[in-house]
Amino acid sequence: MLELLKPIALLLAYAHYKRDRLRLENLMKSGLKIGRNVYIGSDVFFDSVYPYLIEIGDNCRISYAVHIIAHDATAFRDLGINRIAPVKILQGTFIGLGAIILPGVTIGPNAVIAAGSVVNRDIGEGKIAAGNPARPYGDYADLLNNYRNNVKRTNVFNKEDIEAGIVSPEQILAELKESPVAFTRGVPKKDPFYVNTRYEEMRDNARKVFQKYIVNGVSKNQSDKSQQSDK
């Protein structure tokens, strides 16, 4: 029975995906502004009444089930008016799963909004914010340094190797038993949730920053440790 249901489940999933992307295309035709190399997950809610008030910059990532709202009907019953205000998510910003972005908010550039947060005020450049209402609690630069410090040569897996079956789930699980964290690098062959994306440009940039900040950084860290042990 389960085998018979699999094709139906796949068909329903595909239909849901196509409906989700068609809705996004229609919102863009109605004025929703989306930059280059932007990831927009499934079931992201954009204000369908005022999509032209929403702007997403280049290289942003908008996770699953995020809500971005450009109008507020709180006072409509008593005053007969709605408040409308633009929402800007600036270049390089990450919005976590299920976050709610309210009217009049500007986020970023290069900011991080934690999953489930409710953002009712501006979040500045390079800030990490979380909570309801969301408040800055750290800097993105510190997060990057923390990631770099946890990278080893053995705990970074290439997405191309994973897709090709060269790296198995068992290998990743084995590494996570040895280390509290692991990483993947690279860009999938085709990710249907990217919008206005030049894949080769994105892959090339990913390779460059990985080489510059991770490979060279790991080599330098290992060299520094070696010199310290020789003293």
C-alpha cells in the first residue's frame, strides 16, 4: 500500500510546489521586488494586497513559512483606515523559518533573523536578532568567526559529493559522533527555490569565499598551533 501511495504523494508535493512558485511569479508581476540569487523557501507569505511595498535585496535567504506583511488593519474597525508601510530586506540578509516581518521594517544588510521571531522594528546592518518582539543580541561577524573556528578539514562535506553518493549519510553521522558540528559547502545542481539566480556565478563565489576564508584559515590555524607546540 505504501508503495502505491508514493507516486500520489510525489504528485501532490509537485502540485504544491508549482502552485507556490506560480503565486510568487504573480506577486512579482504585481510589483514584489526580488534581487539576484535570492532563496525563497516554500510557503513564504508575501502581503498579496501590497506586494509592491516589499523589497528583497540580492543574496538574501528567506526560509520556509516566513510572513512578510506590508499593511496593518488593527484600527480599521474604529477608524476605517489601514496602516501601510514598506518592508525592505537588504542584501545578504537571512530570515529564519517562520519569522514574521511587520510593516515599516528595514532589515540588514547582512543581518540574521532567528526562526520564529516577530520583527516590528528596524534591525541594523550585520546584526543578529531573535524573539517576540525581535531584539538584536549579537553580530553576524561574530557568528562567522565562530563557524570558522569550528571548521576542520574533516567536517566539511561537498554538496556535489553528497548528491553523487560519494559521501553517504553514514559518513556524515560518523563525523557528527566525533565532532559536535559538521558543515556542507557548495551549491546544489539545481535548487528550485532560488529566484533570479545565476547558478555559475553563485557557485564561483561560493568556491572563492570557501578557499579564502575557510581553506586558508584552517591551514593558518593549523600552522599557528604547530608553531605554538614547537615552542
